[in-house]
Amino acid sequence: MFRSVRYLPSLIQKSTWTNSRNVIGSCSQVKRWEAVPQVQKREASSNVEPAERNSFAMNIFRGDIKPSTIFPFPEVLNEEQEEMLQMLVDPCAKFFEDVNDPAANDALEQVEEKSLEGLKEMGAFGLQVAQDLGGLGLSNTQYARLVEIVGSHDLGVGIALGAHQSIGFKGILLYGTPEQKQKYLPDLATGKKFAAFCLTEPSCGSDAAGIKTRAILSPDGKHYTLNGGKIWISNGGIADVFTVFAKTPIVDEKTGKEKDTSVAFIVERDFGGISHGAPEKKMGIKASNTAALFIDECKVPVENMLGGVGDGFKVAMNILNNGRFGMAAALSGTMKYCINKAVEHAGQRVQFRTEISNFGAIQEKISRMIMKHYVTESMAYLVSANMDQGIKEFQIEAAISKVYASEAAWFCADEAIQVLGGMGYMKECGLERVMRDLRIFRIFEGTNDILRLFIVLTGMEYAGRGLKAAGKMGVAADMMKRRLGFSSGESLSTQVHGSLKDPADQASKSINEFGSTVTNLLIKHGKNVKNPEHQFALNRVADAAIDIYGMVAVLSRASRSLERNHSSAQHELELTKVFCDEACERVAVNLRDATDSKAIQKYNSLARISKDVVTNNGPLQQHPLGF
């Protein structure tokens, strides 16, 4: 995490610490999602296919197995990048162990000044900015490794850093003109100025298409005047540069009538008309500043637009897509922290004349924690590697990794506290802070509920195009082939180490059944599949997709370990077999429930119960005492 590797020796010597509508919109909106320009462009592997066909997750919605981006587990760092990363990892960990105090940051509700200055000195505010613009120029995989370290120590600091560069000025990296990059990135990369991402408004959370902030072009065409407000803006009270999303009126060329379209701007606080509210009082990530932003007659030069008129929605979604992968990496670090706490205690705590690590109940907790960590870590580095390979369609994989990681990390924190008992509940232990910090990850940058719908509707839109192209005869032939047990793609058993053939067959079977279920739902409901009453089925399809991606991620990683005879190979083999066995069962249950008439009846009952409660403004059953 240093501004340049060439500064490393001198910094080690002089640094004291070295010694001590919505995200998914509708099916029609899903078609507007475009490939994300990469921060670092790399040549794609020769076996990578264009467009959506190089997305493994996208293709399972057609029941196809496209293994080229998954097997073998991709290795994307060249010798120079590996050497640089090795030089950064230990000093980064040392800083967070010796200098940064997460408990103090939590109590102060801001990052301590000594930590802030240390982070600036290390270049932590510009990890993926090119070196000639003041950053480190890291690849996505290098970035993932360093945020993993941050996540294992202090999620509050992690959010402050992530809000700044993962989304705050990511729009400039992805869509900025050379002039915009030259003007803004040097100060942002060095931490001289802070950035914030401004999308959420009081009237719209995940409904990004519902923003009310207005941008009106001046009569001379030289600037836009912005008016509106944003809420829950990370770094909102300290940022100097904002990526702001608004609506602006344009004339429809076809009808001649005025309509609104979305725009994105780079806005400086110094433009005037920008103010913020008091820092929000939050459950966790207290070191991260969160505040409302008020925009009143703020004049923004036209040259500060990101993308073009009408590109605001696309810019917002692609920023979130591009930054989402880092969350899984950071949370894999958090999970490792929780596991280490639990294991240390379980190996020392004696009850009934033996260490509690010998009790089956504790063993299952630790095993499931480590299994979820293995899946999360595998997903994180698979997605980052695919991005570094130049693969364009990774939005489903990134969303899957965020959903799985945020829920797995919560599970690990909860179980770690349970293993430690009363000690885990005490503030001094540190786990209660971690648990508070973790809760937000299932909410922000797309709630997990919305992301599940995004995963399934994006995939179904792609599957629908395939069905349309195949025609009635093609669809009928494909369905018959699936009923006979044949997949329309390769078998995963040919891609894995021999000892993983059985779990690979389970994954292949799951993909085949998954494709059939998606086809059946599309044929039955057509475009109406996106309607709210079908979300019961869609959520189960999304959960099946998440499990399938987890299966292929660990199959690929474990295969590499087995082929290279790593010391952990047998351990990884057991983890993979157990996960795939249980995931295969979950996939089968979820796919059955997505189409089963009894399951749909149960959902209809749940829908009626919910409507009754909402109508009553709360529980309507009589109290047991009758008064």
C-alpha cells in the first residue's frame, strides 16, 4: 500500500510503525447494462469468448457450462506484480497491527489522525490509480489482497477507503476524460482530497431511476445548475469531490416532447451550493463519516459530466458493479479474524475436563465457518482474476460474491461470539464491534434482496434472448435433451482433479436442472416473470445460482491445490466435497420450490398474511390472555 514500490526501503526506515429504477430496474432496463471499462486493460486469454458468453454465471441461466473462465483457477499476476504485492502485504498488516486502533476509531466515530496520515503516506487512497497520476496502479487482484488485510482489522477504515476509491472516484477512473483524470486523480490518489458517491435520496434507495435531484442546462450551454439532496453518503461530511447523479430534461427526437434522462457529474465542494448535515449516528462502521448532502443552486461546468447525457444510470450501475468485488475480499479477511478468535478460544477453554474444541457442536461451528470462508475467498479471487483477464461481463459474479460474502461473514461473526460465550459478548474481545460493522454489508451498494433480483433477472434476460433465437423447435429439443439427462454444455468432471469427479458431477447436474427451471419459468410467465408476485420463485432461483457459482469456485481452486500437491490439498478436498454435497441438495430444493404448486400455494398464504399485517399496521392475532 505504498505510492510506489521504489519508495519502499526509505519508508520502512523512516516509518515508526514498521518497527512496532432500481439496481435491477426491469427486464427492459437490464438490457441497458453495458460492459464496464476496465481500470487496467489486459489482453483477454485466447480461449475467452466475447460478450456475455465469457460469463460462467450468465451461461448457467441457459443451462450451459462454459468452463474457460473458471478452469483452471486463473492466475493473473505476472512476476513483477507478485513481487510488488509481496512487498506490500507485510507492511500493510504491520501498520494495522501496530498503528491503527479499531476500538479507538469506533469510540471516536472517526479515523484517528495518526492512522489517516499513515494511510496517506502508504498511498492507500489511490490503490488503482495509475502511478503517473499519483497512485499505485494495482490490478484488481492486487487490490483484493490488500483490502482483505484491511477487512481483517478494521471495517470502519475499510469503508472510509472504499467509499473514496471503490465508488467515490471510480467513475472518473472508468468514464473520465484524460483532462478529468489529470485534474482530479492526483489529489484524490494521495488523500489530499476525499471523494464520495452520491446516488441515494430520501425518495429512492435501490430505485436508482427514481432520483429527484435536477440538473438544468444554462441558456449559454456552459454549465448545469444542480438542486436536490442525497442521504447516507459515505464520506459526505468530509469529501471535496463528489460523483453526483441527477435528472435533466431533454427533447425526445421522435416525439418532440420533453422528457427526463439521467446524468452524472464530477462536483467540487468549492463550486458552492454544497452543504452537509451532521454525521449520522450508526450501529456500526462508526469510523466512516456518513452524512446527508444538500445541493442548492450548484453550478457545474458541462465539461464535468461523466459519460454523456442519458448515461447517468449506466455510470452509476457500472461503478457499483466494478467496486462490488472488493467487498468479498474484505469480508474474507473479516471472516478469518472471527475464525481465529473462535479457534484460539476453543483450543484453550476447558469445560467438563476437556477443551471445548473436542465437542461435536463446536467442531461443526468451526467447520462451517471455515467452509464459508473458503467459498468466499475462492469467489473473491475468481472474480478479481476474471476482471484482470479483461472479461467484460462479470456483474452477476460480482453480485453473487457480495451477497454470499456478506451473509457468510455475518454467520461467522455470530458463531464466533457463540463459541466464546460471554467473553465474545464483551466489548474488550472485539467481536461485538465486528458484528455491528458487518450488518451494513447486507444493505449498502445494493441490498441483498435487490441484488438477488438483479442476479436472476439479468440472467433470465440473457436466457430469454437465447430462447427467442432458438425458436419453438429449438426450445422443445433442448428441453427434451435435459429431461433425458444431457447438458447442452461441457461436463465439469473433465475439468477437475480426478478425486473431485463426484462433486463436479453434482455441480453439472445442478446446472442442467437450473437451466431447465429457468426455461420453464420463462415459458410459463414470459416478460411477466419480473412482476412482484413471482419474487418468491425468483429468490429461490437466485439462491440456486449463488450455490452453483460457489460450487464451481471451490472445485476449481481445490483442483489446483490437488494437482500441485499443496500441503492443504486434502483439507481443501474435504471442504469442497462437503460444500458441493450440501449445495447440490439446496439447489434441488430451491429449484423445486420455484415451480412446485404446493410451494407456490405456501407463498400465496405468506403473501396474504403479510397483507393482513400491513393493513392492520402490526400483528393482528389476539393476545393469549385475551386483553
